[in-house]
Amino acid sequence: MQARTLTPVAIFGFHVRYVVPLFQRPYVWNREDQWQPLWEDVRAVAERLFAGPSTDVPPHFLGAIVLDHSPNPAGFIAAKSVIDGQQRLTTLQILLDAAQLVAAKFGREIDAKALRVLVVNDPEITQEPSEVFKVWPTNRDREAFRAAMNDEVTVTGTLALTPIAKAHAFFADTITKWVLTSGPSEVTRERITALTHAVRDHLKMVVIDLEHGDNSQVIFETLNHRGAPLLAADLIKNLVFQVAEAQGLDVERLYEQHWVHLDTDYWRQRVARGRQFIPRIDIFVNYWLVMRLVREVPSDRIFVEFRDHLTGARPNVELLLAELANDARTFAALESMPRTTATGRFRYRVLEAMDSAAVTPLLLWLVQWPEHQLSREQRDIALAAIESWLVRRALCRLTNKEVPRMVVDLLRALHAAGPARAGDITESFLAEQTLDTRFWPTDEMVVDSLAEAPVYRMLLRARLRMLLEAIEDDMRSGMAEHQACPLNLTVEHVMPRAWREHWPIDPPDEVAAMRRDRRIHTLGNLTLVTEKLNPALSNLPWVKEDGKSKRAELLRHSVLKLNASLVASHENEWTESAIAERTRALAAAAIRIWHRPTPLLGGVDLDNAEKDTEPPPEPQDETERSDVSADQYRALTDWLLAQTLDTIPVTFTEIEEALGLPLPGRARIDTAYWHRTRTELANAIAAGRYRATGIQLAEERLVLTRLAVDQKT
């Protein structure tokens, strides 16, 4: 390659065309990050020239551009391809044209002509209209560029909103204000002359011309890009179309058929992923690669993984582009799918409310197949299983750190089996997981967890709202004209959080107060109301004969089934026992909505293992052998017998302190272990008249719940 430092006169001062290939990204520079700083630099040079001789003014360096040879049919105007630096090259052209426009209006004719030769070729020696422009941008920007560079028209409509049109308007307006500081005068013309000399002779760029044999793609990838950083998708686009061009494919046709709709602002828009804001197209390509390659793809290796796949597996480029484009359209369409469809419901509940976008590769895989290959029934079974797995784990406060790996493993299983039985395969795969990081919680685990869980504090508001919405939808399912639960409702406490002030216990009772505190944030005390109704309810009493009450307001204004059943079942009072009763009812609805098939592991039905009259022998944990006798667990039983509370939240460490022994190893890795009936640990807890509920292995804690009278034997 050859590198030279050139001024705009040396770059544009002859008949030439710098063509930006269609596989380059569109123009993305903006006022704050690029246009304003560039103008400040140019203005500083012009003001020095205006104030003194040119020999005292150092040039301003703009950066580098990389050019490659371009096929040039017989004609009078040479052409070069812009491999890198197209953003600054295009911006420089826009700046020069804006300066020429101002010079033509307010300056000397010689200055206007000196600038004009830098922005247009002689139209009399061009073979087509676009050859008049010295820079010809990528396909998406050409219409806007042509309009902006036409000094005889005012750009309006949607074109005026494009970055290119905005850039031209910014420079034209800014230059006009600078030259007209004191109104049109000889000073104005002198300023324009200074500006003309500044942009023609005192700006410099490093121009790198590639020679035959230079790898333009490698250079494009490794150069240090100044200004707006390249997206991973920009690099992918450049690579794919360069490979297509090298293979002799019609790149213009491939672009128009498969990539043109990806060159829109929608795809470059930054959207939230976790705590970061990432361009939508990079997020999509990341998920698409996971689905296609069936392995985890870190977000900082999107392009590298794609490049290695393209150069290693050597897939058919045209087919690859078609699949990528089709899946991109599907990905975009997901946002508008109604919640009345299984796919739309999954998107809303899982991707949005649960914020579990890591399962998107699975969703893309499931929706890509035509119905004759993957039936709607099998697809919906798969989506329901994934949703249930995620929601149940959230309700049981289990970790989701293993989700990306689980997604890859499930994709492998689906790839191996094919699409026809995708629903059955997904259910079986999830039901067979035994590790705590992957276990699909049983009905009993969910019910136990929700019994005492402060879900208002435990779940993010979007997840909690979705849980109540799903229960409302379930209640409405039998209606003749079924409509989904309205969105954007607010979560309301039935018994107010400030109960001590507004719902006091009379007479005061500290034990009763503790019991109420444990119930106040549980599921049974929560409902949904409109944002308008929420402040009106707030701290109202449940019933009141001579004034407003919470029950009356719900009855009068709420149309939700959740609230209709609430007010119908509790006419006179709302108490802690009512909260517990409603919690059990809503938990039962939750396990019905998010169904889990019964897994048979080693012939044991995990959901009903404790109900079997003759359960199979349980594997004995290595820390609970004959040298650890029942007597050594007596300390835990005695401690429990001394307790007065119906529920005792404890940590594993507190259990060990009461025992005076370390817990069996299996107790820390197997939730089902706590429910078994043939272990000394379970026997000791039962002898103390409690049972283990709400086991959270990840957080090493549980809730010990007092057994009912008929269970104390």
C-alpha cells in the first residue's frame, strides 16, 4: 500500500469518483460527536488565516482514508472504492458543498468557483448523472446525498430527517452565521476567502491507496476507526459482500433482496440488554449465531465467530444471507405479535417481563420452521415448557446463571432430533434436569415457596405484574368473549403496607404484628388496579359503613376477575388468614398456568415420591452414614420443639448451629432431599413438628413451617 498526506485540493481537485461500496455501513455521524468538533477545528484555522498570513497557520489533520482500485469502464472519470474512512470523506464533501453554497450567496465568485471544483465533476464528460459527484455514498444514502448536494432545491420531507441532509443543513447554517457576524459586508467576503483557503489547503488527510494483492478486508477490520465505532454487523456486512463479490455473485441483487431492510435506523437503534444499550442488529446477530452455531457467542466476539464460520464452514453465501434476512424479519415481527398468540405471549412474558432474552435463540429456532415441519401444537408445547421452567425458577428464587448454557444444550437436542417433535423434546429435556442450576421446580416446591415468600419485594415489578396478569387471564379463559388482561396496571396491596397507622391491631399484639408483617408482601395480599384507582384505594379500610372503603371501591370500579373474586369471598373483613388462603389459591393457579409434566427419574415420580406407600430406597448421602445416628439429630428436634412461631425463616448455617453438625452434602445440592422421609434430617424436623418449605439452595435458606395437628404423628 502507498500512504500520502494530501489536502482536499489534491484529493478532489481533478475529475474523480470515490465510490462507497454497498456493503459499507450507512452514514451515521452526528452533530454532537463529529460535525460540531469538525467545524470548531475548521473555524479555528479560518480565523487564524483571517487574522494573519497563511505561513503562520499550521494545517489541521482530519484522519485517514483507505482506497482500493475500482473496476472502471471506459470513460473520462477515474473511480476508486472507499474501504475505510467513508464517514469523514462524505462529511468533508458535505462541508465543502455547504461552504460553496454560502460563498455563492455572500462571497466572491472566485471563492465559489474554487470550492465548486472540489464537489462536482464536469457534467459534460460524465456518462451518467451520478458521475457528477466526486463522492458517491452507499446505496441507502444516495437519494439523500443527491438532494442535499443540489443547491437549487430545499430538502424536505423524510429526506430532511436523514443524517446526510441534517449534516448539510448544519454546516450551511453554521457557516452562514460565522461569515455574517457583522452583517453582509467586505468583512463577510474576507471571512469566506479565509474559509475557502482553510478547507482547500489547510486540511490534511492520510490517503492510503491499496495495491494489487493487499487484503482490503483485513485492513478494514484492523484499522483504528475514529468517530462513530463500527457495529459488529457493519463488519459482517462488509465481509459477506466482499466474499460474494470475490465469488462473482451479483452483489447489487443480493443487497436489494436480503440486506437492504437491515440498513435502516430501526436496526441501528440502541436498545436495552441488561444494563447496556446495544444496537438492535448486533443483538439479533448475536442470538442468530447462537442458534446457528449451537454454542455460546460472547457479545464481544460476534464478528470473529461469524468470520470464522464463513471462512471455515464455507456455507453458501447467498443462502446464508437469505436465512439471516428471513430470521431478521421474524425477529422484528416478534415485537408486534399479539399476546393472544402463544408466540406473542411468550415474547411478552419471557423476553419482556421476565427479562430473559437469553432464550431468544430457542425462540428463533422454533419459529423459523414452516408448519409442515414443525406443527403449531408442538411449537406451542415447547414455548410453554420454556416459559414454565423460567417462571417456576423465579418463583422459587432459583438462580438463572445457567440459562445460556442450558439454551445451547437444548438447541443441540433439538438439532439432533429435528423439528417434528420439538415440543416433546423440550419438555423431556427440561424435566430431566437434576442440577440445582437447571432443575424444573415441582408443584410442591412452587406452592411452598409462595406460601411465605414476600413476592412484592422478591420479584421485580414487571415480573410480579406479569404473574398477576397471567392469573387474571387464566380466570378469564372461560368467558364467552375472552380478552387479555389490560397492560400497565399497578400492583396494589389489599392490606396496606402502612397497616400500623391505618389498619392497627386492637388491642396491640406483638406476635400478631409479626405474623401480619410476614403476610403483608405475600401473593395473597396483592392485586392489580388502574393507575387512576391506586391512589384512591391506598390506605382505605376494607369495609366502612359511612364512608369509602377499599372493598366498595374495588367493587364499583374494577372489572378484573382477580378483584371480583376477592370482594365476593370477603364481605366483612380482610385478615392474615384470608391472605394465606388467597395465597394458596393463587399459587394453585400459578402451577396450573405454568404446567410441569411429571418427570420419571430412575422410575421415581418426583412430584409424588412422598405419597408412595412403598417408596424405593433412597441413596444414602456419604455424610449421613451409620456413624451419624438419630441421637445426633436430637438437638435440632429439641430446638424446634422450643419454637413458638408457625413459620421460621432460617439459613443452612443456622440449621447447622442448631444441629451442632454440618448438613449432609446432598442437602446443599438437591432440593428433593429435604422432602424425603427416610433421612435422619427429615425425621428430626418432623419430630420437632415442622416441615421444610421454600428451600432455596442458591441462597442456602429455607422456611420451616409448623405441621397441622393431623400431621404431628
